[in-house]
Amino acid sequence: MARINGERLLADLRELASIGAYQTGVDRVALSPQDVAARRWLVDKLRRAGLDASMDRVGNVLGRAPTTKAILIGSHTDTVPKGGWLDGALGVGYALEIARSVVESGERTAGVDVISFEDEEGTYLPFLGSRTFFSDIAEQEIAAARSKDGGSLTSALQTIAGEPAPHRFDGKRQFCYLEAHIEQGPRMEAAGNRIGVVPALVGIRRYRIRSHGAANHAGTTPMSMRRDAGAALIDLGAKLNGEFQRLADRDTVWNFGNMVFHPGAANVVPGEGEMLLEFRDISGDVLDRFEAALQRLVADANRGPATVEVETTARIPPTALTEDLGEAIAAAARAHGEEPVRLPSGAGHDVMVVARHMPAAMLFVPSIGGISHDVRENTSDADIVFGCEVLADAVARICAQA
Amino acid sequence: MARINGERLLADLRELASIGAYQTGVDRVALSPQDVAARRWLVDKLRRAGLDASMDRVGNVLGRAPTTKAILIGSHTDTVPKGGWLDGALGVGYALEIARSVVESGERTAGVDVISFEDEEGTYLPFLGSRTFFSDIAEQEIAAARSKDGGSLTSALQTIAGEPAPHRFDGKRQFCYLEAHIEQGPRMEAAGNRIGVVPALVGIRRYRIRSHGAANHAGTTPMSMRRDAGAALIDLGAKLNGEFQRLADRDTVWNFGNMVFHPGAANVVPGEGEMLLEFRDISGDVLDRFEAALQRLVADANRGPATVEVETTARIPPTALTEDLGEAIAAAARAHGEEPVRLPSGAGHDVMVVARHMPAAMLFVPSIGGISHDVRENTSDADIVFGCEVLADAVARICAQA
């Protein structure tokens, strides 16, 4: 088994964090000069490690090991604005270090190909890189994609238009995918877990719930003559919350992320209201139960004086990962004296795209304070190195079985 | 009894509405050129009617009848921005028409003094005019008052600084106050009432309710580890609503006028929330009951994971009006074949200030569709004239008893 070098891993991650450094974090949004510089840095690192590496014209960096077969390992090096230093970077850093260690070990059969997918964070188009790698994207989508600031993806891609044609998945060579990531939640830290094995990524359903009533003077309009769009949403929200508590599985989560009333003055009965709702679970059945409850309670609300309508704004199915690969990670953790925790991923990752095309697994390391997408995002050095040791061990176990 | 001239009343109201006309309504905010022009128009009308009239240096217009005693009748001629043609103007138009009719009748003992108070709508300082008339205002309040746009009251008053010293209440002469107003609500129209007698104006309590939790990723933070500032307000709002329904008297009203979550994204657990609440009733006991329920339920909420705090932003006591005067209006309505409805005022009016200093009563006429503070605000011509006839009759009854 190749032995990873923890000091070298940490040094690489710190060097990468210096590209686009912002306070204690990183601002390296997709296709920004900082993002492209980080990708060129990675190409250079991979080549020095003995891989055949390049950045393609969508920004994906692929490094191919000098072997006939390969486990594909990676994540992304783009970040959210004013983000943290480990979200994405950790998984790419692990891939680099393990690939390098395998080359150093002299292995010539099954090695590690390294990938950093472009725009995982969706600055222009979520999963642009992973979807392109699997030819799972339409030209029209790329043509239509714009950032929040209105910049077009097409024009952002101009800066790297001279790079080679997109790297594509090579099913004869790359036989499985592994992605390591920070948990981005508080559970592992709270429970004292150092290794999480992700059996599945949650499905997400998101809704915009709008209520329509009549704005009226809140002093002169009797309660019985109101069509209060605000009270309708408060009542609906409270009832949904009660029903969701009853219907939830152990890991189901839901959120009323925003609520807005118009016109929004103390002395005016709200004439319009809007509420954002999402819920997540690894079981499509649970998502269906929640959606049925939403439809039922909205129908009830429509028997009141205000009208309520629901628009579905996102519908992402759950993604199950490959059990055998997860078992290899779990066995590696146990071999290192750590009992791993099975933890569904509540956030989205490139592995959701990858798992549609090849066997895939995911490893989590703890997030200090559960914080991510923030400059305070962090994981202890010891946990960072330990996660890489476990993943390297898992790679050895998978290659041994392959 | 002096007979009023309905055609003349309507013509005056239409002429007044042409000053600052905006679409089908009026934009004549306090101390604007349009407001001052309307007040000069009123002074001219009052003088032609045989009253001793002037505008003072806070904008109050007072017309004194050629009699030894007087009933003071009036309202205000300033409006909200883009407001209606009758809010305030109706009561001043009635006062003008009744005062003129009494002069025409040759009455020399008890007449009608007419007043248009400045800034009832609170562009700079609510009830500036009525509070000044009763010497019920501090210089510091005037010095500190600013409009929403930041304009100071002091500088707005500069344009009329050359006018006479403020008119003051003359307790030896003015023995009671009557104010007519549109209902500004839908109840009279819905019930087919043409005359409302106002026994009291509601007290108002207003609160800003803030919740504090922790903003977290809504996918990766388990429900049990959240401090959800949004869910705390939804739950509190629903519980308050249930409790208020139980505690309310017949005319109690309450309103959740606004709700805001921060940061306000579908996939982020709200870290901060804010909700505006007000309730109104003519009984201080009811207001106390509601406030006690608020305190109790907020204390309950604070046993949950988010914290909730309540700031009282307004506390206006109920105003009882003079029963005998209301009875005179009721008797006048019945003499005109109309059974009046007793209707608390859910909105504030100058009479709230006046009633602290002298006997006072208030008459309502219906608002079409309950609409006010809007260019669509209206009352049928027949109802406008009928209200003035009833008020003139009431004036005769009050003078006969005085």
C-alpha cells in the first residue's frame, strides 16, 4: 500500500488556499482569474507527480496516472464567494497526494487519476465540469447559463477557449470514483466521529408558496372581513411543521428559508405573501409523503379567505452510492482504529453526477463547528491527514479486489 | 334649524379636491405647496361665509363664527401621499357648510367655529395641528420631527413663518367638538348603514418581535441541532393567533403586518427573524389581556432553541367620546329616518387629541369598498349630503340643549 505524506498534503492545501485567499478563507469562484490560476497550479503539481495532466476548455483538470487502470478521485477547486479553504479543495488535495504516493510506490497496473471538476458551486451552471466529463449536458444549457451578476458562461469560458477539447470519462480505464469532502455539518464533530461513509446523497424538493389576499387598513377592517395573505402563511407554516415532524425519518430535514409579506407595514393587513420551503431525504418515499402533506394542507388553506399556490422550484432525486466501495472505506477506517459513521450527505456534490455513470463512494471528515461556505470553515490538521490515510488505504483495498 | 345646501357642499369638496389632484384622488401632504394652497382656499371660503378666519404659523386654519359661543367642527385638509379626496376633507367641508348655513340663518348666540388641523396624517408629526391648538406639544418634539424623506418640520414651517401666532382653544367660547369622517372600513357599506356614531376610538399597541438563532446549511444541519429563528416566529405567530381568537371581544382586531427572515435563502436555516404585531380595541382590559398572552407565549418560545425578544413600538390608549353628544347625533339620524350604528373607530383621528380637553363626538359616513388612503377612496354623493344633514341637525339639537 502506498503511504501518503501528511505534511506534504497539508503544505499543498495551504499553497492552494493562497490562490484567491480572502481573510481566513478563499474567494475563487468558477472561471475567475483565481480559479483558473488554481487549476494551472494543480496541472503543474500533477505533472511533477508523474501524471499526464492538463486543463480542458471547460476548466476541468484531469491527471492520468502512468497505469493501465485507474480509480478516479477528485472534487472541485472552485469556491463560493468568500468561501472556505477546504470545500472541494480537500478532495482534490487527497487525490493529488494519493496519486503521487501510488506513483512513488512504483505501481503500474491500477493507479489514481485525479480530477478537479469546474463550477461545482454553480456560479454559472452547477456541475458544469462533472456533467461535461460525462457528456451529460446540452449546448443550449451552456449558452443560456448566467451568473447572478448577469455574466454569461460563454463569455467566461472565452478566457480558456485555447485549451484542449473537454476531457471525457474513459470507461475502459476508470473503474470507480471516490470523493472526499468536509461534512459541512455539525454531526461528526458532535458525535466524535473522524470518518463518515456516505451511503447516499439526499434528494431535494424546493417550493415557492405564494398567498394572495387583500391589503386593508388593520384598524378599520374587521377580522371577519379580511383576506389576510400573511396569516394564511403563518398558519400553513405551523401546520406543515407539525405534519412534517410526524412524517419525518431519522435524517429528514426541512426548512422555511424565507417569508415575505407585502406591503409589510404594522397597520396594513398583508395583501401578498411568499414563503420558501425545501425538504431533503435520501428516500424518495419520504419526499413523496412530505409533498403529499404539502398539497393537502395547501388545499385546506385554500378553503380560507386567502388563496395559496405552490410552485415547485427544484426537484433533485436522491443519489444512492455504491455499497461495496463504501464498505472498503469503512474497512480502511476500522483498520486505522476508527469506527466510521454512516452519514447521508445533506448537500449536493459532483458525485451525484458521477454516480449516474460509474460506481462511486464518498468519505467525510468533520467540519469544526459544522461551518462551511464561510471563511471560518475548517478541519483540524490531524483530521485532514487521517482522512487521507483512510482514503489511501481504501484505494489499496479496492485495487486489490479489482 | 339651519338648512345645509347639499349641492354647495359637493361643489366645495370637488373644488378642494382639485388642489393637489392626483389621478382620481389627492396628493396634499402636510406643508406642501398644495396643502398650504388648500388651507388658503379654506380661509377665503370661511371669510366669504362670514367667519373670522386665518391660517396660523403651524398651518391650522380656524374660522370663528359671529356668535358668542360656538361648537367647534372640523378635521384636516392634509392627506397621505397619493391619497383620497375625502379623508379629512369631508369633515372640513361639513364644518364649512354647516357654519355657513348657521350664519345664513341669522343665529347670533351659538354658532359653528371651523377648524382644519395641520398634519393629521403625520407626514412630519401626527396631530401637530390639534396638539398645538391645545398647547399639548413640546418645542423639542417640533424641532426633532422629520418626514420619511428626512425633511425637517422646522424647515417645512419656514414657508408659513410669517403667519399669525398659533390659534389656541378658547374654553370660554368653544363648548364641544364634532368631527365627521369617512369610515375607512367596509362595515357600514356591508351592513347598509348610512350614519355611524363613534363611541370611542381604539387603543393601539404595536410590537416588533425579533428572533435570534443561528444561520446554518439547511441540508447538513440536523433538525435537532438547529436554532431556527424563522420556525420560532411561525410557531409563535400561529399560537398568538389562536390565543387572540379566544381572547378577542367583538371588535378587537390584530395584525401580523410583516415578517422577515435573514439571510432568506431556501437552503439556509434562518438565523434572524422579525415580525410586526399590532392589536386594537376600545377596551384597555382587552389590550392588557392580549399583551399578557404575548408575554406568556414569548416566554414559552424562549424555552425553545431560538431566543425571542419583544419591543413595544407604540402604546396608544383608547379614547372614549362624550355619550350625550353621540346621542344627539343618533337622535338626528333617527329624525332623518336612519337608525345609526355604533361603530368604534379603528383608525386614529384629531378627535383623540381634542377629547382630552373638551367634550367631543364623531360621525362616520360609509366608505365605498372600505377603501381609504388610496385614490379610489369614495363615498356616494347621496351619503355625503345625508351625513352633513344629520350633523347639521345634531348641531341644532346640541345648541338647543346648551
